[in-house]
Amino acid sequence: MRELYRHEDYIPCSNLAPLSYIVKENNGHTVILKINRSLTSQYTLFKVHCCYSKVTRLVTLKRPDDSISFSKCIPFEDSVEIVDPIIKVTCKDSFSFEIYSNVHASISPIHIPYSDIKTSKMTAKVKTTFSILFIGMDSMSKLNLIRTMPKTFNFLEKNSINLKGYTKVGLNTLPNLMGILTGLTIDQLKKWCDYQNKINDCPNIWNQFKEMGYITAYGEDSSDIGSFNYAKKGFSKPPTDFYFRPYFLASETLKIIQRERMYYCTGPETEGERIMNLVKDFQITLKNYSKFALFWMNSFTHDDLNIPSAMDEKMENFLIDIYKHLDNTILFFFSDHGFRFNDITKRQTGWLEEKMPIFYVSFPDSFKKIHPKAYYNFQINSGRLTSSYDIYMTLQNILRLADRSYSLKKSLACAKCHSLFRKVSERRSCQDAGISKDYCVCNITQTYEEPQEITKEPAKFLLDEINKLVRSYRQRYKCHVYKLDRITLFEKCDFKNEYKQTRTNLLLRIQTQPKAVFEALLEIVPNKHNSSDFRLLGDIIRMNRYSMYSSCIQDSSLEKYCYCKEQKPKTISDKIKEFLFD
């Protein structure tokens, strides 16, 4: 692994300190936008004129979650009181040359619906009420946190409980997030709602927290690959009291600096630090309210194995700061899965860690005093096999602590999953935890150099399954039919099933024409003819980057498998990406 790791330095987005900033008074009810006049001489020798615009979310039928508008820019001098949650600041010199621009989100109680304020204040007085704060980093495995963010790792190890056996339940971000938020698999979610077009109709546990009087928030950077937006319509109306997608859409109209294909800087701030600042603002400004918040970072973890090292010190300092303001808050610091692409996935270590994301939980002292047994059991469970469905059940348990009349609902994806305030069995299986066989790391495979005639049959089966899957979609006519190029991985694992019969699983990876790399777990099933059939266990996973080859598809499910017949002309940048990462 050493040859894959390189340290990356933190790069500031500007050599100058930001010219504009927000100040709050009257317990956050008064929000003041200020210009730091002491810095203007660093930007220009001429007089500086500044104005601010209101940022408004625009809803359209086709893309209800992707548009914003800016109001007319209102001039101000040194400071001005603002009431809008998102504003853009623009400053020009005497020759009308723009010297500075930035976007600010202000969190204030004045932006909470009145009914929620009333209920939340009542809820906050209940001693058994605990706020919930989820902070997520995309594609961060347990091992890559140690490699790239050792300072962050050491802080979390000292101040949180590490769920060492936490394992992913789905391919990418959405199924792993929805496991926590709904207790459902993606296939089950499809039966509840049209999550690609009408995700507001989907169940989400933050709605139960909201009904119980919690103030809710959701924010995610890198708006182009948002968990609920990538190849989907997103939310037709704000899903939470504080919804920060318009803030990031506005920030991404500023000067952008990319780093490894991701938006690193938007204006004078990094996207990651914008999330960190929102978390602090939310936690400090609304300290007297019961809260449920989910904040998610893609910008420095999603597309490169090593860029997280550039943000290690920033993240450590952020955690040191936020821990001072957790009060009655339970903090979940987590990820969806490990790194899914590039050379690391070709190694046994990469295969293993892709399935085991980080998951840390920190409890306030008040929880430990009021619920010592629950806290003790959670500590015990840190060494047990766990999944997102257990977290879903734990969140319901927290709701029940706040209101004894709340009725716990079983996770439909995992009947045996339960709150981690109860002990998890040492003998728990992946099936017990709702983890499918293709994501289970309990049965480690061994690599075999098998004769071609032995490997060809399962490879042909897998190829047929891929083409059959593509044919099942309405837009199939846009996609190539795959042909087998070569087998790149063949591993076997013998195990005993529930009937004590010896069975064999195959971990198979093939490369096709046109070029795509797929991986799947197969089971060898004996038949009546003294030969063997194959059965697909779980998802077929596309191992190479595919967005540039499947851009003709608007369906996020088909996109993972399609290779478009009509390809866009490749730019120089595309050719470099193809050479380096495909």
C-alpha cells in the first residue's frame, strides 16, 4: 500500500483573509453582515464599494433542486443587518472592477418555523432528550483514515467509540445513508416511493425527529454529486428546517479551483471548511434547541485516496472546537464505504477496506450518567459486527428516550437488527446484521490460478447477467452489448451453509469490450446433472470510473452498467483522466 500513498499539502484558497464576515447578537436573533475595512488596502489601493444580494431557491418542474436566483445587489457601508438565510457579497473598486465576492449562510432562530420553535423549546427541557449530529465524509475507510488523517484518527480514538465491525450494506452512498435514515434497502425503498423523482415522498427518520420538536438540518458540499441529487431530481421542497443546498449552489458560482476533479475552492473558502463552519454555526447558535442534523463532505475524500491528508489538521482543529459545543448532543462521525476506484481496489486490502467505512460515536456526559447500561452496551458493541440498520434502530431508541409513547418500528431490511444500546451477539452473522454476502468480510477468499476452461464458465455467466441487467431498462437501446475481454480476478471461498453443507463462493472480476470492469460474488449451485450452476449473490459492481462513458443515461441505476453507444468527444482533460484512472 505504501506506493499508493502520498501526502498532500493544504492549499489555501486565497492569500488574503476574507473581506466579509457575519456577527450575531441577541442570542442569534440579530444577524449582521460586516466588511473588515482594515483589510481593504490588501485588496486595492482605491475606495471599496460593497453590496449584498439575497439568494433564493428556484423550483422548476424538471430540476426542482438545482436552481437559485440572486436579487438586485443592495449597497452598504461597513455593516448591515440581514434577515435572509443566504446572501452573496460583492465588492468593487472605484473603477467598478470586482475585487472580492463570497457567499454566506447565516443560521438564526428567526429562520425556524414558529411551531417548531415552540415545540423544540419544550422538548429541550426534557432531560432525556438528546440532540443528534451526523458528520459524514464520503469514501473513507477505517484504514484510510489512519493512513491519510492520523491526527483526526487519534482524536477520534481518544474521544469517541469506534464501531470496528461496522460494515456497509450497499454499493454507494445512497443505500448506506438510507439504511441509517429509513431502515430499508434500496429495493424496498423503491416500493415505498419514487426516490429518483419524488424523494420528498420517501420515509426519513429526520421527519420523526421533526414531529417530536427537533430542529432539523441537512447540508452537503459538491452539489453536482449530492447524495439525493446525482442522476436524480432531488427535493421538490426543503426536506429540513435548514437546507443548505442553495448555499452550495450559490458558492459554486464563485471562482472555482479544482483538485483531483473535485471542487476544492469556491471563492475564498474550501468546500470542506464551508461544511465545518456550518456545523459550528448550527451547533452554537441553536444550543438551546433539540436538533437533528446531517452534514456530508465529498469535496476532499470522494475522488482521490490521498487528498484527505491535506485536510487532516483542519479536521482535527474542527473536532477539537466542535467537541466544546456538543452539550447534550450525540455525535456520529462516519462514512458510507471505503474508496471504490483505482488501483487500491485491485488489492486484497482494498477489497476489504472498501466494505468497512469509519463509524465513530461520541456521547455527552449527561447520557452516560442517565443511561449507564445503554452506554456500557454500546461500548461492548464497538467490537461486534454492526450495520446501518442497527444505527436506524438506535436512532429510534433515542426518540423513545425523549418520548415513551414513541413506538419502535423494526427495520424491514434487517429483522434481527436492534438498538446498539442492547448487546449484539458475539456470534452474529452478516445475514443477522442485514449485510449481503457480497459485502460480508467474514469469509475471506483465496486467489487461485485456475485453468481457463474452469474460469470461463462463471465469467460467461456473469457477462450474461450484466447484459441481461442492461436489457431490463427502458434506455437500454443507448447502451453497448458487452463482450468478454479477460478475467482479471478469480477467488474461491469454501464454507458451510445453514444446513451444514459445503458450498463454494467465487469472487470474480472481468474486463469487457467496450472497456468496463465488473466484479460479483457467485455461488456454485450443484444441479441434478452432476454439474454446477451459478447464482448471483448481491450486486454486480462496476469497478472502474464510468461517469464519462455513461453520460447518455439519466437513470442512476442503469448508469452504473451502461457504456453509451454515442460518446461525447473527449477533451484533453478526459483523455488524461482515462489514462490515469481507468
